[in-house]
Amino acid sequence: MTAVKESSTNRENKLLIKEVCPVTFTLQKIGGRWKPLILYNLRGVTLRYGQLRKAIPNITEKMLIQQLRELEADGLVTREIKPVVPPHVEYSLTPLGDSLSPLLNEMAEWGLKNNPQ
């Protein structure tokens, strides 16, 4: 991937839009192919990595790890390593991530009503 110049107009526009548009800010945090599915599956539950992987069968291991790290960095998901033998990792929504549950539920409802399948 090529580096983006600090002074590029495109970069400046992205930063400005993110600052002035709350919808764009939200979509930057939860948008993409996999983040909504991860967040949706973690609503109200704590899942081990393997359980989450089974809940989203088409995601690659690399992509799941990457998306979980981004969600964790954004403060939406928490990762807890359990000190058991063998050790395992559990993921759950933070209070900030949990505050997205009503939005995700509404998005799911809208999708069910408007998907032409």
C-alpha cells in the first residue's frame, strides 16, 4: 500500500468530513464488510475467538484478527486473556461498543425489510 502524503487534498478532505459529519465518523468506526458482523455477534454476549470465528464462517483468520484489533483500538471491543490451561481469549463489547446495539438492531431490521431477496 502506498503512503498518503501529509499535505494531500484527499487526506485533508477525509479529516474534515470525519470532523464535521457524525455519520461518516460512525461509519469509519463500524463500517466495512466484517466489523458490523463482529459487533452484531458480540451483542450481549462474551465469545471466545473460536466461537466468533464459527459465527462468521467466511472471514479469514487474518481478517478476523485485524478487525478485532481495530475494534479494540477504537474502544468498541475488549479482549480478555483467560489464565487457564490451555489459555484462551474472550471478546466482548465495551460499554461504548454496547451503545451501538440499538443502531445495529435497527440496521438489521431495515435490511430485513428492504432486502429484495
